[in-house]
Amino acid sequence: EIGERCPSPRGLWKEEAVAIVWAKILLPAPPAAAALERGWEEDGFFSVGAMIPDVNRTALFELVKALGAPRLLVRLLLALPPGVCRGELESLVEYISSETSPSDVSFFLDVWWEVLKHREGQEDATVSAFGALIRQHGGDSSLEDGLRPPKRFKGDPGHAPAAPGLPAVLLQGLKQIRGSIAQPRLRCYALANLAELLCLSSGLAPGDSPLPVTEHLAKVSAVVSLWSGDAECQYHPCGLGEKVREAERSVSLLCLSRPSREELFGGLDLLCSLLQAWGEELQDALRASEELGFQSYRLLDALSSLGKKLDFLSETRELGEGETRVVSELAQLTKDFLRDTSAVLEDVDSGLVSAVAMAIIAQRLERHVDMCSVFASERTWAFSKAWVECLVENKALFQTPELVLKLLETLVDFATSHHDKEAQELQMQVTKAIVECYTELSLSDKNKVISGVLASWGGPGLSQNVQVVREGFQEDLNVTLNQITESVSDEGLARAVASVARLTLLSPEATVKQVCHLAVVNLGAHQFLAQILCSFPALSFLESHEDAGRPRSLVLRCLQEAVWGKLSTAREEEQFLQFLAFLMQPGSATPLVSPAEVTKAFVLPCLKSDCAQIELSLQILSKVLGIPSGSEEHWIKSCHPFPLLLSLCKLLDGYTKYWHQPREQLFPSLETKDLILDILCQLCELVGPETVPSSELWVQSLAWLHRKVASLDWTVGLRLKKLYGDHFKNEVPATLFEICRLPEDEWTSQCWPAYGPGSGLLAWMECCCVSPALRDTMLALLTVNVDNPEEVNLFSKGFLVALIQVLPWCSHGEWKRMVPVVEQLLRRQVLHVPYTLEYVQHMPLLNLRPFSCHLQLSVLFLRGFQLLCSSSCSAWLPPEAWLHVVQLYCASLTDLLASLKAAAGAASQPCAQEVSFTCIQLFCHLLHVAAMLPAEGCEEPLLVVALEVLSQYEASSKADGSPCAALRRANEGHFLQSVTGSLGHQELRCTLLQKLSKLGA
């Protein structure tokens, strides 16, 4: 019947049989019919239990002994309610204490040993059903004693009152049968059980910290080795996997019922007594034995652990006199015993350690996670056939950043010392498995691995030491990244990040370099590639190099080596700037590089006028200064702010000699001057006393900068006023005081040879170019007596001369600041610009007052070019300077046209004729300038503005609704064609005549 209930697996019928017999003892079938019917329905063991007669506990224990199944007994015992459990264990103790035989001793010790090894939560269906049945129908109070058996089976001890706990019952049992334990093996067994039970007491250790995994592995391996060498051991014929499973249970004890303090000291006293009685005999037996048995090993190991715990107990607990004596005496006995026998432990074979570790991993046993760490880092096992197979078959267990890194370290260690073909094949398998483990990690864990790779092997990563990684990597890199750049999309970002993560693991430096290169040369891919890189904050790794105190960024080094100095077009430079900006400010991601690092890498080494990358460096500096500081202390403090300021000042000073420098000498263009001025202004805002450690150092730094700048052009010092504050006055040429009322508490005069008599207006204009604020100050402080005609005439002539002296050296920004000065002086009628009618056929009977400033400004520009192109000045500028001057002039005319349009729109009366007249005058002045220019190559900007003027003329002319508008347009068309036809520049002349012919049509 039992066999039919349990057809598989084999051996389960034994557990079923023990459970049925025990249930029969604990719950004798009641005679009532209702109870009988309920038993069939609710009791899973009832049908078979009803077939056997009433039995007592002796029959149960004899059955278990006959089956050789102490583990079954313990599993069922510990499923009982606590009170019943203690009572049944006491019954067992009473059973074995009567007429004790060696088999009884062995049975009792086996049960004890199984109690120590038992794990909760591993109950099968039979055990669970048995425990549930007893709890449901029996409880602790209603259980009946079974019938007493014949004498041969020993008298049934009955059901004694509940004991304090299982340890006390076990200790009592050992006391009762100690006289019957004669064999050395059983004595070792008994002492080992007792010592291990005591070791589990919470009073002997600060906590339940598990053994270090290497010690755990050594113990499991030792047990497996002992079982393999002992033909009489029940586990000897088992396979390695089963031996390892059982051995791990044997060394990982978690007793469910820990000894109380009273039980602890009772057990210590008992152990002390037994060691005194048996110790010498056991020592002799251990020394004489050729092979160490399992129980002997257990005893020595348990006593060693107990000795350490006794030391802890005596140091940390307050003990009574009797307790102190027991602990002290037992500690000495333990030391003496181990001193004479511990050498036996050294004979345990450790050759199975690797195989045991792999078996633990393969079977996912209790410490398999810890074992993976040992497996990954143990060099002596690595790359054996079994090791590689274990890794490949159990990849899922190695998917943590710590284990991947340990495997990589083992791979590199092996690869550096093994170069034969077979070793390379193994490396291929292992590398593939590691990469697969890595691929399954989360992005944050992948970053941990990349950080570890960079910390261990730097930028080259694995490719530096593992040849199988190098082979084919470049092709893989190119193909993967080309595919990424060809399919740029937000949807593809995750896939792209995963692909780059794999490449970065193998060779971070090569991957970053290729990404940087593609970010520059692939149109529009720079932001997508920057997003990918910023997914790996681990790449913000700082490399140490020859200067140990100044680590450098891996990403910036890759940018320098792969891109810097190789940008061939303006588009590539712009993509580089945007790519770099995204790396510094990637939105929600972590920046890969900091503004300070970028400044040190790409700006500070290049702030020399002859550096080929200086203009790009200045653009980078402008971008980084716009990035807010993430802390109270601004990052600029770490970038040598005062030498940086001085470098910029020197660049500005170089512009005073811009048109007279040798052509072959590199120098940033005049367009870059505005950028330098903006940067200098930003730095003066950012650099304050808080950027230096002390106020004293701040004053010293200012004085140093002031001293250095004193040798440069005087206007440079004016640009540092916000930085200087009240520490230094504005130093200007003495002649400026002649035309301005400068307060002496803020201004001081200097005598410079270049600023002799009559140069006051030149200095005044140069001040106006410095900044809008200083321009307004100069206009407010200017002194011209408008009531004195001679003074106004002299001022106006001097103004024109000064204007053409300043014009060629002005950047576009400076010239934009200068033109409003002219406009304001014209409105104030301080500047006298007479308007001649050289391009007027008939007296215009129009109201030109709203447009007088536009006409005067255009004439002033014409007069300036007449002076500049005159025989006395034409050789003053080199040919390339003329294009710059023309560009400034054309920019002013464009602004003038916009102003003209705005004035016409704001007029209260129709003014189409006035606007047309003004446009014709501007057009004629422009052609006059074009005809005078001594240098070729200036036609393009003039043509563009001339066409703008004609377009404006066309719009206003069409808006003229007067009766004779058609006649006026015809006359003006003939006049414009005749003026244009006399122009010497053929291309300019033909294009403009073509435009005029369309207007006429």
C-alpha cells in the first residue's frame, strides 16, 4: 500500500512508512463513527494506519534504526509542535538509555547530528502533511501514549513532560549513555556533536557571521576528501555532486534550537568532563591512526572553533565563579588536546578544492554566490577544461560587475603568460562568455565594470594584454560605429549605447577616439554620439601621467589625439564645439568633462598668437565661461585666472600692430578680437577676491597684473577696470584731458610718444571703442564750444582724421560702438558735416530734415574714404586691410538702410520721395567709394549693399503716388544708369546696370 502511494522517487516510501507509524502512535484511531468518517476525509495516513495494529514508540525507533533513516526521523520530529517535539525527543533518549547498545549510541548520535544539520523551509509534502495533521488533531495536550511493546523491544518510555529545550534533552541523553560509548570513533562523534552544539550558542559569539567562503570551501573539500577515502562511509559510493551537497550541509550548521545560558554552561561542564575522561585515549588513537576519519576531523575542527569562542566568552561576559572555572578549565583542555593532535589535520587532501567549488556552483548550493567570487579570481584553477566549461554553463551566475571584473583580471593574467594556440582558443571561449555576462548587466553596472577596467589597465583596456581581443577589434569597431551613425534616432539610442558598451569594455581608448572622430566628420551625428558617450560616466576617468599631481581626462586626451589639430573645415570646428559643449552639459546625464579640464586641455596651452588653434581655443573658452559653476567656488580658480587674463591682454595688444605684422606670422583675425573682448569682460566678472585664498594674495595678484599690463597698449588697462575696481586709476594719454573734463580721482594722465599735440580726439575715440559705458562717459565729458565757429570747424576736421585712424583697427563690435557716437554728435550739432549737391541734378524741393542724419553720416563716410584713399594716405594700409575697412563701411550702410526704413515708417506724412532721394544719395556715395579704392577684391561686399540700396529705392519709388511719379522715376533711372556706367569695376558695373534695367522695365 505504501509503495503504491509513493511510486517515485525511490526511497520516499521509507519516509511515508515512518510518518504513518508515528501518526498511528500520536493519534490512535477513535472508535466513534463520526471520527472514523472524518479520518478518511482529513487524515492522509488514515487508510494505511488503519491496517496496522496499535504500536508504541519503541516500534517506531526500531523501525527507523532498521531503515537506517535518522534524517527522516529528525525531519518529522522537527515538524511537530514544540512541546510534542521535545517530548518525542525525550522518548528517544529514554529509549536509547535502556539496555544501550553500540547501535543505539550510533543511532542517537546520528539523530543529534541531523538535528544540527536541519534546515527549515525544505520540508516535502509528507513532512508538511504530518506536521499539519498533528497540529490540527493532536496539539500538545491530547496526544495519547502508545501501547507498550514486548521486552525485546525495550519498554516504551511513554510521554514525559516537556523539557526546557532540545539541547537540554540531547545533553541529558549524552550524560545517560556516556558509559556505553567505548569505541574511539563514537567518542569522537559524541564530542564533535557536543562541541558543535555549544559553538552554536549565542552566548559564545557576537553574531551569526558565516565562515569566510575560502574557509567554507576548505572544510567542504576536506569532508568530501575524507568520505572519498573511507570505504565504510555511507557517502563513499556517491557521486561528487551528492557528496558536495551533503558536505555543505555538514559544515553549515544552523541549529533551530540554540542552547540557553544554563544549557551552555551545562554542556561546557559535560564536555570538560568527557575530555578529561577520554582525551588522552583519543589523542593516542588519533596519532596512531594512518588515516583521519570524518568524525575525528569534525572533532578537531569543532574544538578549534570552540576554543576561539571560549576566549571571546571569557573576555566579554561577566561570569560567576563556577562558570569562570569551567570556561578556564575547558579552554586549557581544548588547547592541550589540539596541541598534540592538530597536526593530523594537515594530512587532509586539498586536491578536490576546485572540483568541489565547481560542484557547488553547478548545483546552486547554499554558498554558490560566494563561491562564484572564488572561482572567478582563483588563478590556479583558471582555464582548465573543467573551469571553462563551468563558466560557460553557469554564465547566469556571473552577471554582476564584481564577478565580471574578477573574471577579466583572471583572463588578463592568463593571457600575459600563455600564448600558444590552445591557450588562445580558451581565451576566445572565456572572453565570449565574459562579454555575454557583461551584456546582461544594467547600464549602471556596466559603468562599474568600465571603471574597474580603466583603473586596472588604463585607456587601452583589455586590448593591451589580450591578443584575442585585439584581433578583429578595429574592424568590429568601425562597422558598429558606422552602423550607429547611419541610423541616428532617439529610438536607436538604447541599442547604440549597448553596442558601444561592449566595445568600451574591450578597448575604452580606441572606442572613445573613434566616437570623437565620427562626431566631428559625420554631419549632424555629434549630439547623438555625445549622448552615447555621456551614458558612460565611467569615462570621466582621470589618467595619471608623467606629472602625478595633474591627472588628465581620458576623454579629453582622446579628443586631443583623434581630433584636435585635424579639423579641416569650419563645419567640423562647429561640430567639435557642439560635441564638446554637450560633454560638459549633457542635460540630465553626468558631465563627462568639466569646464576646468577643458580649459586646461584646449585653452591654456594655445593662448599664443602664433598657435594654429588659437581661434578655436578662444571659442572653447567662450563656451566654457558660459557654463555655471556647480559649487560655491568657481572652477576658474583652478585655471590660473591671472595668467589667463594676461594672455588675453597680450592678444589684444597684438591687434594694435595687426596690419603691420609679417604676413607669414600667425595671428587671430580681427573677427576674433570681439570674441577676446567678450571673454575678457566675462573673466573680469568672474574673477573676484573669492578666487584666491586670501585678500592679501588678491591685492598682490592685481598688482602683478597691473605691472604686466603697463607695458601693453593703454586701452588694454581700461578694459580691466571692473577687475581693478578702486585699486588703480584709469591711465590715459595726457592729451585726452585737453578735450575732456576727466575727474582726477578716477583718471590719471601719462605722456606717451605716440600721443603728441592734437591727438586728444584719437585717444577719445579709442576710449569710445572700449565699451558702451565708457563711450557714454566720453560723450558726457566731451567739451566743445559750439558758440565758437573756429573750434567747431577744428573739432570736425580733427574728428574726421581721428575717425580714419581708428577705423582700420576696429573690430566689427568696436565699429558698431563707434557709429552711434557719430550719430549723437550729428544730432547735437557738435560735429559739422556740410552736405554738398555733387550728385544732385536739380534742387530737391523735399523735407529732408528727418533724414539729415542719414545723409550726413553717408557723406562723412565718403569724406573719410576720400582722405584714406588720397595720395598722402593710400600707402598707409596693406591691400588686405582695405577689405576689412570696406566690410565695416558696408555693415554701417546696412544699419543705415534699416534706420532709414524705420524713420520712414515712423513719419507722420508720406515721405516716399524723400526716401528715394536719400537712397540715390547713398548709392552714389557708395559708387564713389568703390571708384576710389586702391585695392582689388573689395567688390563683393560693395555689390551686396548696393543691391540692398537699390531694392530700398525700388520699394519707396513704387510707393510714390504723386502725379509726376512716373516722370520722376524715369529721370532718376537715367541718372542712376549714367552714374553706374562710369564705374571702373566691370563686374560691379555690369551687375548693377542689369539691376537698374529691371527697375526701369
